[in-house]
Amino acid sequence: MKIGFHNEIENKTVDIEGAVGVKIRWLIGHSDKNAPFHMRYFEVEPLGNTPLHTHNGEHEVYILEGNGVLNNGEKTFPLKSGSFVLVEKGEKHQFKNLSDKEYLKFLCIIPVESSR
């Protein structure tokens, strides 16, 4: 069993081309040998965004706070607190914070196999 509080986990800057003002906390899975998934907590600063990218596996996202959009390279989809997203394997996606004052905060869960 693992129990913790997200503010006790190091908040690292996402240093990937195209990421603007994104921080990540690896809550579960990053260093947990037997976890079948990774749970990550993202904070996107006002007017920031993740890069437009794809993954080798699906992942699930739940918006905790803020307002933004999900961009798939062709269309955008509105996101707000309580929104959930299933990003399928190979789908382009980018999370953008539309607020100039508030952070966009979300959980992202991915199977361990797809992160290798």
C-alpha cells in the first residue's frame, strides 16, 4: 500500500520541446516496482501548454481544476474541472490552459507497459 499527499512529491518542470509552463509530480508508478500504472499530477501555468505529441499506449486524464482545451492537431475540445479524457494509443494531443490567472491541474494515468 502507498499513501501520500501530492504536495510531498517533487514538482518537476517538464523539459520537453513544446511544453510551456508545465510541472509534473509522479504520484504512483514512477519508482513503484509493482504498480501496473503511472499516476501523474500535472500543473499547467496560466496560458501554458503541454507539447502536441503522441504515446505508444492509451492514457486517462481527469481535470481537477481550471479551464482549458484539448487540441488534437485538427480540433480543440473544451475542458473544465470534472472533465475526463481517454487518449487512445497514437492519438495526437495537447492540453492548453486558457486562463491568464488560474492553473490547469489534472491527473494523468498510463499503463506501465505503454511508458516503456
